[in-house]
Amino acid sequence: MVKVHLWSGLRSLVDGQDAVEVQASTVGDILRGLVKLYPGLEGPIEAGVSVAVDGKIIANDLTTPVTTESEIYLMQKLRGG
Amino acid sequence: MALDDTKTKDFKFVGTRPERPDGVDKVTGRAKFGADMTAPGMLHGAILRSPHAHARILSIDTSKAEALKGVKAVVTRADFSTNPTFGPGLTGEPWNVLENVMAGEKALYDGHAVAAVAATSALIARDALKLIDVTYEVLDHVTDVDKAMAEGAPVIREGAADKSVPAGMHPNVVRYHDSGHGDVEAGFAEADLVLENSFKTEATHQGYIEPHACLGSLGNDGKGELWCTTQGHWYAQKMCAALLGLETSQLRVTASEIGGGFGGKTTVFIEPVALALSRKANKPVKIVMSRSEVFRATGPTASTSMDIKIGMKKDGTITAASGVFRLQGGAFPGAPCEFTAMCAFAPYALENVHQIGYDVMSNRPKQAAYRAPGSPMAAFAVESVIDDLCKELGLDPIDVRLKNASHKGTKASFGPRFDDIGLVETLEAAKAHEHYNTPLKEGQGRGISCGFWFNHGGETAVSLALSEDGTAQISVGTPDIGGSRASMALMAAEELGIPYEHIRCTVADTATLGYNEISHGSRVTYASGLATIKAAKDAVNKLCKRAAQKWGIPEDAVKWEDGCAVPSGANAGDFDPLPLAKITANMGATGGPIVGHFEATPEGAGVSFATHIVDAEVDHETGKTKIVRYTVVQDAGKAIHPTYVEGQFQGGAAQGIGWALNEEYIYGDDGRLQNAGFLDYRIPLASDLPMIDTVIVEVANPGHPYGVRGVGETSICPPLAAIANAVSAAAGVRMRELPMSPPRIVAALKAAQDG
Amino acid sequence: MSKIHVNTTVNGDEVDFLCDPRETLLDCLRDKLQLTGSKEGCGTGDCGACSVVLDGRLVCACLVLGVEAEGKTVDTVEGIAKGQDLHPLQEKFIKYAALQCGICTPGILVATKNLLERNPNPTETEVRYWLAGNLCRCTGYDKIIRAIMDTAAEMREAG
């Protein structure tokens, strides 16, 4: 199981927790797993998220691998100018 | 993505300063920008825009315009797709873009496009607009961010809020961000001094000198061509296709040279309109925006209202920090409230931190990115408070920042732990710099600020084709907004081992390369650069294979050195080095054309930090500020072409100076933009600025083969705060609203005197 | 409205075109003569991207009507180089990276060439104020000023 930290604005959608555990071996698995557990997360995730894996911010690549030791943060999708 | 071979020294080409490939074209006027293209039979398009900040569109009568001699087509919202072919139906960003490109039921801001015509001359098109009759029902409007959130404010659009917005907020509040860690209340209790203050910034425009321009051609067979000035032609391709009901691959988009973008050309405004007109008229249609259209109807920044609270101990340790950031992004969701919130305290290693952001709609144009969207405003507020804390506690501003600085392993204010970063290096370089150690003259004030930006990777495809004469052609998909073609050629030269001058880098069109994300997020030198290096390595592998074949030895017995294939060791065989040109001369006969390519979504873009030092003088009578001295210190990871890196540092600083001192969107009580031109929207002139000194710090980014970090955006993060700190010191009064224009400074001085 | 036939000299060449009286010299240079080097940045004389020299005087072509060019001489960026040979200003601009996007560059080159013809030894302040009518958003002007000061010095030496 992988522990996923969520930004506190999402707490109301996950029964007040600030981190959720999902079964996952890639970033894509994490996002799918989160929506399966908490369908209310589908909206914010569809709107666009980046996933920080051990400090590295993954903006797109769903195939990025993760392990049970990975530090995972969900963040809103990054855009630049 | 794991990078197996990185290089951090012994560069032969990278780090040198050759001439840019588009230099001669640009100094002779030969370079083709958006408005420089024509096509046989071309028509000229013009757009009718709402004069009201908020109004219901009751009817549009185009009959008189259609009857005018020379008018060949008129379009309104009805001529666009009701079912974009990508994205979740009509919802989400494609719908927002469509609603912005051509109004539907309501005009949402002064300048909102309502209809468009194509005619045989620009003057006839302009005259035809006056013949279109629009009946409006004017509604109440709101342009201020705090007023737009308040009870009773006019509603821009019902039901646009996403599920994260707390219950009970006004419908204009559409998105919400809340992040942080620790216990800020406990942290404030521990502090020796807690300062709490509010700050405001007004909207600004990227101010690119080249207005948006395009030439579109669309047949009734669904096949089209589009020439436009853009930071992202694949994005323009997919968005135009969606808005016009086309298949993406049937629309071919070519990016012109771009006369400045800075984030403002990362989306579409007139391109779908040109294509819609072209389809109806069955002729190519050219549209060029006027300067006032650019100000009224493209994508300025958000305006902000912010509350900051920071607690500090006598020894300079920050014990807690919290911020609330309210941003309005026009009549659509998208104000970068989450970036403002996440960047605000990022330079500091904090145990207790909490930030909240609100994205609010108002009757203004749809905001777009401006360099590091959201970050400069946050820095303005936070670094001003840190400056006040330092002054009250009698502490040196750089020492305090060093004491609290984020470094590798620090838990960022927005959550994850930082990897290799260069903040401390920029602070130390600033502290040691001669500027910081030069005493100020009487009446001068000095300001320091740090700044942070994420930087971005994104989809990237590069192709590197070798010519028979041994020279090379790189095709990239990222429009060149900062001199990147030169940097690509330098990186390819490093891998191929042939001189920079033998490599030409071109920006390909959407039909000739795989998908490329927009040139934004400081991603080009990082992502297109990484892809160029990998494509060159791919070409080198193929070249080695040909040499191996020629010599009759195994492939792994050949390596590449100084532009030649050589046996990898004494055992491999005794062969003279085989130069690239010799291999390519008959490549057709030894296996075919040799092309290296690489397609991926690189994810190792490193974040970057900067520290700026500013000295300023304020004329107490007129309120005019003079920037006396400016030094930019920023971490570039690895400067591929140092001169262009310096250029980015200087350009970002100059824009920050304008934003801090003069630039603002001024709305009248009628909700109309009052200063839609360069006379009254005052950007810095040559006579306003001093020379801008630069220091390039290099803390390698492990996610790029040569350590590159993007540089284009971070340079705009510190200036607002650094200048505010310098001006506040010189004026003797803390300025909390931007811009710090002469009237504001005079008023602040008077208020301080009176009270 | 009927068009007016204008005869004028651009970059030393005698040319002619038909224009609507409302069209500006900038419109005519770009659309009738295909000299797209001069750029429209604002249309109101605030940005200098359309700078040209009209009978020896530096003007914004967007503030001059096409018909006003009748019988006059017009010099644009396209006339600065002599065949293959770039003017020292053009060479130095490339060498110093005094341009990034390049949209303001034609106007700045025309304005600067005009300055150096009037004053071959300007101070940095004089250069900055002469160029106050030429907006650049990319460079912060630093490298532009350095390129110009170096060019002026070199041109003085060359006599």
C-alpha cells in the first residue's frame, strides 16, 4: 500500500483525512485507486493534478513507478508562463 | 525518469556564447512574425467587442454588415462547435476557451468578442463592425476581487465552483486551495514578534510588443492551415480543432517567430475566429489584434488581495507563517491561487505553515500566465513582512533568509521534500556581492527578496536529421521564446562532436513532429534540450552501427569521440577514426538516411530559486522612484548559453520593475478598462532603468543530462518584493499596494505625516 | 472613397502605390510594398516599433498617413544593410545579444542609426533618452545600450 498525502482542501472529500492509502505501483495506479476509494475525488483529479514522488514533481507521466517507501504528495497541476 | 549518463564538466560547446541563428533575420527585418504572412485571395478579419462589462446579449443583427460591399463572411457563437471533439463534452477548459473566444449568452467583460467579419480589406472589415446591431441588457458588474466574493456581488456564472470550495461561499468563488503542515497557532505563540498585514496587487499585462496575429485557412473538407504567433502550436491545433469540430490531424499549424509571449500567448483568442470566418468565406482570413484589443481582450494576470502573518524569534528563526491569498482571474476559473499559495513560503524551512488560496471570478478578461503565474504576488506580500520583521528585530535580511532557507531534504511548505536546490547558493552569492557590500547614499533604500518557481517538463518530441555533407538539422516543437534554438544546437554539438555552426535548429510545424507541449514553465531548454541530447545520442548510436558494419566488428566495439567513430579499445581493431561526414556521405547505400529522435514526457524539471538586490531613491515631492542599482542572482542549474540566461534574468527583472512601480489595469466605475494603450499602461523605458547586473549560480538539476534548470520565469518572482522593500526603506513608509506609482507614494507619505 | 496614387522613394528606390487616404505609411510599407520589417506594436505612436526616417527625420510610421509620403524619402530597417554587408550596429546587436524576440529591433536600429548620424558620441543617458520612444519588453535594455555604446565608439575610431 502506498500512502498519498492530499492538500487539505480535499479533506472534506475523503472523510477528513489528510492522507489516504492505496494499492499502487505507478502514479497512474494511485490516481485510479484514489477515485475508486473516493469517487468525490474524480472532479479535482480530472481538473488536473501533479504528483510529487520523493520530491520530484510528476506533471504527466502515469507510468512513473512508486513503491511503499515513496513519499507521495498530490498537488494541483502545474502551469507556467 | 532515471538519467543514466549525465555530464557536468569538460564541456566543449555548452557554456560558450556563439551567435544566435535567427540574428541576421531579426536585425534586417526579414524574420516573419505573426502579422508578416499573406496568402493569395486573403481576406481581413475584424472582431466586434462588447462595450459593457456585464450584459445579456439579447440579439445580434448582422444583416447590414453582410450586405456591405466587400464583406464575405460574418460569424457569431453559432458558427462554432457545440460539441468539442476532445475533453469531457462542453465542460472544462475547452468550453471556457470557447466562451471567451466568442461570447454566448452574456458579454462578460469590456472587450469580450461578440461577432466577427471577414472582408476584402482591413478598412472595410472595420467599417462592417459598425453595421452589426447588438442589443444588450446591461447588468451590474464587479471587477474587484474582494467585492466579487462578498454577499450580493453580481454572479458571473452559476455552478462553476468545483467541489473543493467550502460551503456558503459566493458562486464567484470557483476554486479553493488549502495546504500546509504543523501547528501555526503554537508556532505564533513561540515567536518573540508576530507581524500581520494585508497586501494588494493590481492586474498587469505581459506587455509583449507584438499583438496577436494569425492567418487561417479552412476548407469545407475539414482540412485547414493556420499560421500564428504562439507559444504552443500543438495546443492551438487541438483547441481550434475542438472549437470548430475538426479532427486534430486535419489542421496543420505553423508557429511564426514570436514577438514576446511571457505566458500570454499560451492560449488562443483570435485563431478559432479566423478559421471560422475562413470556412464560411472559403478564403484565407488574416486577423491582427490592435493594441487596445490586446489589453482589453487577451490574458492579463490576476489581481490579488492577501493577508500574511509571520512569527519570528529574536535570533531570526521563523516559528510560523500563514497566508490567505484571494485572486480574481476574470470571468472564468483559472486564477493561479494554488501557485500563489504554494510559492509563498517555499524558500523557507518551516515547521508550522499554512496557506489558503481562493480563485474568484469577476467581469474582467480571462487571465493567462505571466512568467511564473501567481508567484511574484506571493513573494511581494511575504518578503515585505519578513523585511519588516528583520527591521524591527535589528537583523540582517540576508542572514535571516539564510538561517531559515530551504535546502535539500527540507519539507517544502507545499508538502514534498526538496531535492538538490540552489537557494542557499544564491543567498550566499548575494551576500558576498559587491552590490550588497556597497554603502547606500543618503536617501537611498535597499531591498532584498527571494523567489521560487516550480519549472515544468511536458510532452516533447525532437528529431535530428543528418545531411549527406555531415551537417545536422534539429527539428523541435517548442517555439523559440528565449534563444533556445542556439541552446539546442549547442547541446547537439556537444553530443555529435561537430561545430555549433554546422547545426541548424528549426521549429517544426504540427504535421512534421510528434506532439509538443507549449513553450511555458521554463521548460524549453530543460525538456527540448533533454530530448535534443537524447535524439543526438540516438543518431550517434546509428552512426556507430554504420562504422561497425564498415569495419566488420561488433556494434559495442565502437564508440564516439570528437565527432568520429573510433574502435572502443585496442582489441576492437586498428581503424582510423571515421568522421561523421564520411559516414553520412553514403548513408543511403549503407542502410538509409540517419535520423535520431526522441519522444517522451520528461519529469525531472528542477525547481529554481533567485535572490535579488535593489537600491532605490524616492522623490518625496513627486513620488517618483528611481531604480539606482539592480542585481539578479539566480540558480540556472547549468547555463547552456550564458548570454541568453543573462537576458532572461534581465528581462524578468525589468518586467518586475514595471509591475512594482507603474503597471496596472485601471477600471472605471462603468467596468471599462481606462488605460488600454502603452501611453497610460506604462512599461519601463530605456530611460527608466539602470544596467541590470547578473550572477549565474549553477547547482545542477539531477533530472537533466547537463544539469539544466529552467530560467525564464523565476526572474520575475523576487522583483516586486525587492523593490517594495527598497522603496519602503527610501520613502520611510511601508508600501502595501502595487503598483507603487507616484500618486500612491505621495499619498502614503502624506498619510504618514498626518497620522 | 477612391484611392490615391502615391510616388515616393523608399530605401533609395523609387516606388509607387495606391492607398486609401485613411491608411498609414506603416500600412503602406507593409501591405503595399511588402516591407514587413517595420512592425505595428500599438498603432498610436507609443512603442516605436514602426520607427522609420522620413526626409531625414525619425518618425513613427503609424502616425504618418501613406499619402504624406508623396515626394519624400523613407528609410526603413530593410535599407540599413548594404547588400550582404551588415551595418556595424546590426553586427554588434547580434554579438551582444541585444535582441531576444526581435520585434522591437527594427525600430531600435532605425532610431539608433539616426541618433549616431546626429551625435556620434552620445553618453549612456543620451542614448537611453533617445530610445525612450522605443519599447522593449524582453531585454531590460541593458545589452542594447552596451551594443550601441560599443558601436558608437568603434564607428568614431573608424572615422
